[in-house]
Amino acid sequence: MSDQTPVFQIQRVYLKESSLEQPNSPAILLEQEQPSVDIQLAVEAGPVTEGIYEVSVTATVHTKIKDKTVFLVEAKQAGIFEIRNVPENEMGPIMGIACPQIVYPYLRGNVADLIQRGGFPPVHLSEINFQAMYEQQQQARTAGTAEGALPQ
């Protein structure tokens, strides 16, 4: 390799997986009570081939009334990125912060759309500070605990 210029390019962003479950419909739809909403996020990253990486962000949205599920949505949005000639110590922040920030807006739109198509008002995922999330993960690793860490 004579050219050592750093390369960072988006090759593709795609919806890798999605599901919507309404196990208690139609009866749960007649409930007047406001549901509780639990939202979980996870980031995964890994190599595809030399200089090509896949980074995915998964959102799980679980709404319940009392102990009964109203709906459960899980969606995984992924991106393929070409990353070359980048120092090893910069790869973590690129794959843990920069790439998820690119993929996440697509995930937000797909989750809201899937929930709305299921007959519910859309749930809009809030903005995420992936830098803070990444730093929290690194601190947890340094402390030798998996608590607060992103699933790998």
C-alpha cells in the first residue's frame, strides 16, 4: 500500500431485521389505560472483509398495560462502511460513535413507521448521544464489569 490516506465511506445502509408482535390483540386495544414503554438500544460492530465493516444498531420497544404486552417491536438497522488506513486507537470511536450516528436516524424512522403500520401512534425514539454511550461502555470495561456496557 503506497497510499496511506485514511478512508471512511458509507457503502450501504439497510434494514437488517424487524418484527412487530401484538400477542394480546384485539382485547388489549380496548384498554383505556396508558401503556408503559421500555426502550432498549444495542450497538454491534464487526469486520466483513479487509477494510469493510458492518455496524448495526438494534432497538427494542416493549409497551405494556399492567403485565400484558400491547406490542413488542425489534428492529436492527445496519450499515456497511469502508474504513482503511485509520490508526487502531481511532477504530473504536469510529465504529462505536461515528457509524451508529449515521445508522440511527434510519432506525428511528423505521421503528416509528412499523409501530404506526401496526395501528398504534408512532413511538419516536429520542436522539442518542453515542459518544456518551461509548465512553460509558469503555469505563465499564476498564472497571472490569459488563454493567452499562453495550452488547458486542
